[in-house]
Amino acid sequence: MLSFALLEKRSMALAELPAYVARVPILAELNSRYLLMTPAAMAEWLLKDLERAGALRRENDMLVATGS
């Protein structure tokens, strides 16, 4: 979900990511059922995974989609 949102928006402030994770119903439900992380921890987990996959990168305080 996050990678598709970033493809649409092209970028997102890094500080917005925990609120995004808590606000998007499927991410919030996944977290509450299986991961049991704080929104900040889940945001960091997603971020690291998507960076490793090459789907996004950090530029200063922004997340930027790498796909086109």
C-alpha cells in the first residue's frame, strides 16, 4: 500500500509515515492482528523493507518513490 501511495504522490514527508500507517485501514488492521508494533515501529519496518527492495529511497526528510 505504501509503495503504491508513494508512486501516486511521488513523495511523502518521513515524519508523516507513522500517522499514515495508523490511518490506512488495511495497514492498521495488519498491525493490530499480527505485528503488534507501534505505528512508528511499523513505519520503520516498512521503510527498511521497501528501501531494501528498491521501491523507495530517503532524500533528506522525504520518502521518494523510485518506480515510474
